[in-house]
Amino acid sequence: MSDKPPYIGRFAPSPTGPLHFGSLYTALASYLQARSNQGLWRLRIDDLDIPRNKHGAADSILKTLDAFGLHWDDAVVYQSQTRDIYQDILDQLAKDQLIYPCTCSRKDVAAVYSGVCRDKQTQPEAPYSWRIKTDQRKVSFTDDLQGLVCQNLAGQGDFILKRRDQIIAYQFAVVVDDDLQQVNHIVRGYDLLEATPRQIYLQQVLGLATPSYMHVPLIIDGHGYKLSKQTLATAVDAKHAQAIIFELLTLLRQNPPKALQQVTLTEQLSWAVANWNPAGLTGCREIRREDG
Ligand code: GLU
Ligand code: ZN
């Protein structure tokens, strides 16, 4: 008997708009990777960035995933419900002098933060953020698709864990929440690859395990733009679920047989789980959707 821990994956959309083709692509990859490893697939709504949240978006995302047959395990977790835990960890980090208040505004900060506030002894009165001290360490990991990634943390500077507007920063929240949900395999879009070393650094500082990472390519439209809520990518329409799943499987380089266009959604997904092989995406950063 092996005592390998069970695979626990997740999908963690931000409720900044309805699910579009690009996010469904990532969701499907993450789902197939979990299911083909007999894993759990959990769902978390990353709703901490209140100014960016759109009313009704979380419900609409859940409905869409359901309509596409991407059923998740366990109760949906909302990051906004974890707020006390973040503050407890911040209090401890402050006590240990691993984080410090920074009054610099975004305007004051060059591409890489210089650390000017690091050695100020007094608690500032102006609104401030909390930054974590970083060092010269090299963080490296092997991405399941993108291979070996190495980053010198000094190139990132001391980064923000809690923003001036009191909002917990994404880098910090994602690490805490993936750990709380016992996630050990992360499948997400290529755009988050460069944030991963900072997240691994946080895991090291907090004494948390590092999950495995697989960054799947981003879907770009016919003009070469990434499909995102910013480019107003339109919501996927569950009325065309089978056609969309077929197209997504093609773009995931699964070579679905033509006959898979004619079968039910459930049959499509069981074929996809049984035949899932992400190797065709190795080293791939973006994929063009021809009619997108
Ligand atoms: N909530 C993040 C987003 O929608 C993704 C978080 C993650 O996968 O790490 O971009
Ligand atoms: Zn500062």
C-alpha cells in the first residue's frame, strides 16, 4: 500500500465577471487533471478584492460550472470568510519582524520596491500597507508543463501582504487558503507563473507545504489578445455546452474524435477524463482561438 496523499486540486475564480471561454479552459484542465488522478476538485471564490467584485458574478460562475458538468467536491469556500485567519498570521509575522508597515504610495514605488520603509522604527500614522521582507534567495520549482522555473526573489522586492486599503493581497491569501483547503496540486493559467516563486517563498516563511504546479496556456483571440474580463471576453453560453467542451478539448490538445461532438456532455467528460493527457501542452504559453 502506498501512503501517497490523495490528490486535492481546486479552481479559484475571482468574481469579477461571468465565466468566459478562457477561464473555462483553465477550469476544465484543472478538473480533468484532478479527476484523472482520482482526486478531489475543490472550488474557492477569490472574493477579497472587493472593488473588483461584480455583483452576482460568483453565483453566475457556480451556475455555469454546474451547467458544463464540472461538479466540484465539498462546500464552496469564499475567501471573504477567512478574514480573521489572515490577520492572525499577519500579527505573528509582525511580532517576528518579518513584515513591516510601508507608507509609500504606488506612485512612489519604482518597478521593484526599494525597501525604504524597512528600517523605520515607528508605526506610521498615514495609511500604510504591510510588506514582507525578502532576501536574495533563489526560488525554483519544476512546473508540470513549463519545466524548471528559477527566480531570484531580490528581483521582486519586498512585496505587499496587506494593502493600504486594508485588503489582503492575492499572493498572501492564495497561499493561506490553498493550505486551509489542503490543496496539493494547482492547475491554473500561465499568467500566474511569475507570481509562483513569491507564493513558494511565503509557504517557506509560514512553514507550509508547497503544492505541485501546472500552468496551462492562456487562450488568446484572433488578434492576439488574452481573453480576460478586462478585454470584455463574453460569458460562455451553456446552451452550447457540447460544442464548447469539444472546442476546449481540441485547444487542450486532446484530439477528441469527431464522434464526440454528437454525444452527451456527461459522455464527453468521461471520455476526457479517461483519455486526459496534458503532455501536448508542454512548454506552451498561449493558444490562439481561431474564431475567438
Ligand atoms: N483568483 C485568481 C484569478 O482568478 C486565481 C488564483 C489562483 O489560481 O491562484 O486570477
Ligand atoms: Zn515604503
